[in-house]
Amino acid sequence: MKKIAVVTGAAGGMGRAIVDRLIVDGFHVIGFDIDAGGLADMAREDFEGIALDLTNASDITDAFAQIKAHQGGIDALVNNAGTCFMSEFPDIPEAEFEKQMALNFSGAFHCCQAAIKLMAGREGVRKIVNISSNGAYNFDAFDPPHYRASKAALDTLTKDLARRYATDKIAVNSIAPAMTETPLFGVVSEEVLAKAIAQMPHGRAMQPSEIAAWVGFLISPAGDISSGNVIILNQGRDVR
Ligand SMILES: NC(=O)c1ccc[n+]([C@@H]2O[C@H](COP(=O)([O-])OP(=O)(O)OC[C@H]3O[C@@H](n4cnc5c(N)ncnc54)[C@H](O)[C@@H]3O)[C@@H](O)[C@H]2O)c1
């Protein structure tokens, strides 16, 4: 029987790379995304998509109920879905603030609650990996405050759950990447983007497959002894 992994935001840049990685690593992967067409394009052995809106808690409940009925449980969850709305403080519209928190934090929170119940009784160390952002820690970069706050909240959830479930053998970590080449680059102007990429020590953005390799590592047996960590991936950009 293959282990079961759930990846949110599966049809996005980072999501697709994480799905590829986990399938290569022998998982049966269930991808959540609002982009039903994108999920349909990804159809292959060991992948199935569930189209849903992660800002709607009842969609999340329904999706995990479906997984419970068909697969019985899960072994790994990657909370990867997220976006970066770019309005600037103090003129961030209330609806944008709510949506930023709902997708980047609340959706991941609800997925963790549902997933942990389905991890009960599974073999070995089960894994949650939350995709945070270097933007929560680097205040020189362009990220707006509601984005930073949503990711900082996610990282606090990582630490709480890591502590809470350590003896139950559920390991919870965050990966906090800097500039990674995905469709999300479209939220900033070419000028801002070029400046941010030029600040990367290797002179290039990171690739989704490079981030996915770290997700795969944490989910592999080698990752069993890490929990409660926020792993920043930025080519060493912020070392002072
Ligand atoms: N790309 C970067 O440089 C970078 C840097 C730091 C952190 N991140 C984080 O990486 C994660 C993945 O981002 P990405 O760069 O692949 O972006 P992306 O835009 O390519 O992917 C995001 C995915 O989330 C899905 N999504 C959006 N709203 C949704 C909703 N309401 N319900 C379900 N799915 C929804 C989108 O359809 C898309 O497939 C995000 O959490 C992002 O904050 C990205």
C-alpha cells in the first residue's frame, strides 16, 4: 500500500514540483486547488485532484471526508497554497486582508485539524510541512504586512503542533523560501522583480524543484527527527 500525501495549491508553480517529488518518492498524492482545469491537466497514476476553495472551511471538511472514505487516512500534508496580495499599509482593503489570512493561514489551519485526525494509527512518523515565506523574516524585501503576518502565524502554528504532537510521532516543520520562479512572480512589477532577483546571492531565482527537494527530504525517513523548525531557503541572502 502506498503512503498518502495531500498537497494544497497543487496546480501552482511550487505545488506541481512538490507533487512530482512526492510521486517519485513513492507516494499516492491528492492535490487540492481552486484551479480545477489545472488539476485535470495533472492527471496521471498516483495523482488525484480535488477542486475546492481553501478559504471555505466546509470545502476542506468535505475533501478530507472524501479521503477518509476512499483512502482511510493520510501520512503527509503539505500546506503549500498561498498568495501575496500587494496593497500597501495603511490602505489595505478589509476584504483583501481577510482573503490573505483566509488562504495563507486559516486554510492551512483547517487542513491541519482535519489531517491530524486522519493520521491517527498510521505507521511511522507522519509529516506536516507548511510553506511559509522568507518574507516573514526579512523586512528589507518588498512583502506587505498582511502577507508577512499570515506566514508568521503559520510558523507559530508549526511550532505549536510540533510540540503538541511530538510524542504521537507527527513531525511539523515550515519551509520559508525567498524568490522562487513561479506564476506568483506576476504580483510584482518587472522592475521590483529584477531588483529582488539581483539580490539573490547566486544571481538567480530559486526553482520550484529545489524547494520541492527539501519538502521531499522532510517527508522522507531522514526528516523523522526534525520537528518545530522553520527552514529558511534563500541561498544565504540574509546572513549578517
Ligand atoms: N514563489 C515565491 O517566490 C514564494 C516565496 C515564498 C513563499 N512562497 C509561497 O509558496 C506557496 C506556493 O506559491 P507559488 O509560488 O507556487 O504560487 P502559485 O500562484 O503558482 O500557486 C498557488 C496555488 O494556490 C492555488 N490557490 C489560490 N487560491 C486558492 C484557494 N482559495 N483555494 C485553493 N487553492 C487556491 C492557486 O490556484 C495556485 O495553483 C505559497 O504559499 C507562497 O506564499 C512563494
